[in-house]
Amino acid sequence: MTSTPTPPRPSWMLLAVRIGLVVVAVTLFTVAAPVTAVLYEVPVPLAMLVSAVLSLSIGLAPLFPRSSSIAHLAGLAALGLATAPSTTGPWPVPVTGVIGLSVLLVVLGVRSTWRTTAGVWAAAAVLTLVLVAVTPGRWGQADVWATSFVVTAGDTLILAAAAIVIGQRRSIREELAEARRDAELEQARRRSVEERSRIARELHDVVAHSMSVVHMQAESAPYRVTDLPPAARAEFAAIAETSRTALREMRQLLGTLRGDDGAERAPQPRLADLSALVEATRAAGIPVELRLDADDDVDRLAQLTVYRIVQEALGNVARHAPGASTVVTVGRRGSRLAVEVVNSAPPVGTVPAAPPDDGGFGLAGMRERVAALGGTIDHAPVPDGGFRVAVTLPAQPATDTRGPTPDGGSR
């Protein structure tokens, strides 16, 4: 049983927090600007500029914590220097400045890392002490030392520590949720591997055994049946060879499903193997002509796709139009690889091995293979009663692939 990840914070809550932060920033500006200008006798433009920097940096702190912190500290330094000539207290950081710094530390502690928050607090404390140190005329004022204590070791330190605790708690909660998601993903992968192993076992039990029986019967038929004609012997040999090929490819597929590295590195059919495929089809009684005009210098996955398409098309001819003459054309067309399999109508009186609506997935599998490589496919009956399959695929330079996708079924 898996744990449910912590749900994300509702969007309305985030919106409310942002609106509240904007309200605080605007309120701070409307109070700080007149206080700085009137009580500390700072020129109005300068007072508004410094107050705007301090307020805007608070509003942008959740989005740009480091840049906003630097801007806020620069604003505090400018505020301390601008209010230094005045005798009004508190100083070197006015009340509005202390409030703004406290809000900034809370935002950083909750939304940023503890290192950033601690760094901003330490920088503000050092800045305050530097302002006091370079203004010896204020050393005798008690409010100067009280304000310095508040900034360096008083309320701002407490608020920063509390915000860091809250922020760390949020970070830990997010990390736990991420760990739960990783665990669930790993469990899903394990279930996928187990399902693939189960499918491999089923395929072995259902298909491999039957194909082995077919192979043994085809191999032993010439010895069991006396006076067998040469044509029948050749047909039995073709059946045995086809069953051996099917068994070999079935073992590769089972190895892929089980995740065996050796199966992924096993050789896969190429354009050069089309001749053997056509010969086996001819031995099954289907006249096939191969027109191959492409070198073995294209992508290996494209070669495998061409082989599977031709294999499926010839299998469809054997099932639905046995005995029909067929032409297989494979060639380069610029940067693309063109494949065409056209068969005529079956001879009169021929009974198809499978009805037209046998419910298979051969054409669907072709479309999936072609779409995976970014190619095109066209299949339709031809006027003389036959069928045509035309495919174009990108012909990239040959690459060393670790293995193709598992084979699809037949129509």
C-alpha cells in the first residue's frame, strides 16, 4: 500500500498570500515616505525613492529573493545615510525600516533557503553597526544602541529564526512528498517488469512450444513419408526454415521483454535479409519478385522496420490471397526510403487462409511502426482485385542501436 503524496497548496491560498504581501508593501511605502521626509527632514524625492526601493523589494522577494535582498540592503544603507544628519530617533534604522526588514526576513525564511535568510540578517546587522561606527556624533544617544540591538540580536533575529523553522518544515514536507512519488514510481516500474516477465512466460508457453512442434514435424516429414515428391520436400524444408526463424525471433522478443542485455544486442533483420524472406515465401507457393535498390547504409531501425513491413505484407498475401503474384520494391528516393508491396488478385478458385475480417492488427502495427520513425504509409485495394502497401521512411545514416522495439502482432 502506497502513501498519498502531500497535495499542493491551493491556488487561492497562494493568491491570498501574494495579495497580502502587496498590501503590506504598499502600506509600508505610504507610511515610510512621509515619516522619512517629515520626521527625519529628508528631501521628499529622496525619501520617496528610498521608501519605494524598500517596499518594492519586499513585494518581489518571493520571486527574486537574492536580487530583492541586495536591493533592500542598499535601500537600508541609503536610508541610514540620509537620516544621519537628523537628531530624530530611532536611528540608524527607523521604525518603518525595522518593520520592512522583519517582513523581508519572514518572506525569505518561508520561501527561500535558510542560508539566504541568515545571510541577509547578518548583512543587515553588520550594516547597522557600520553606520553607527562612522557616525560618532550619535554614540551618546540611547535609541541608537537600542535600535542596533533590535536589528542585530533582537526581534529581527527571532523572526528570522522562526521563519527559517517554518520554511525548513515546508521544505521537509515537500521532500517527503517527492520521496513518496519516487517510491510510487519505482513500484510502478517494478510492476511493469513483473508484467513483462509474465507476458514473456505466456508467449513462451503458448507460441514457442507450438512452433517447436511445427519445426520438428516439418523436419521429420521427408523421413516419415515415403516417395515424397521433390516439390513437397522443398516445401517442408521451407516450413522448417520459417519455423526456425520464427523461433529465433521469438527468443529475441522474450529476451527483450525480460530485459536481457544479450537479447538487446542480438542481430536484427536488415535489408540484406529480404532475399531470404522472399525465397521462403516463394517456397510456400507464392510467386514473389524482389526489386531491391538500396544499400545497407541507412539507419538500422529503418532497415528493421522495412523488413517487418515486407514480412507482414507477404504474410497477408499468404493468408488472404494465396498464390497471387507479388512484387516487392525497396529503394532510395533522395533522403527517404520507399517500400512498396503490390499483389495481384489470387488465382480463381483459391480459398483464403483467413477471412478478410479476421480481426487482426497487421495494418495497425504497420502504421505504428511507420509513425514512430516519422514516415508515411498508404494501403488500399488496387483495381485488378489485389492490394497495395506503400511506405516511405527517413533514411538517416546507419547508427549503432541497442535494439528495436518489440514486434507487433499480425493482421
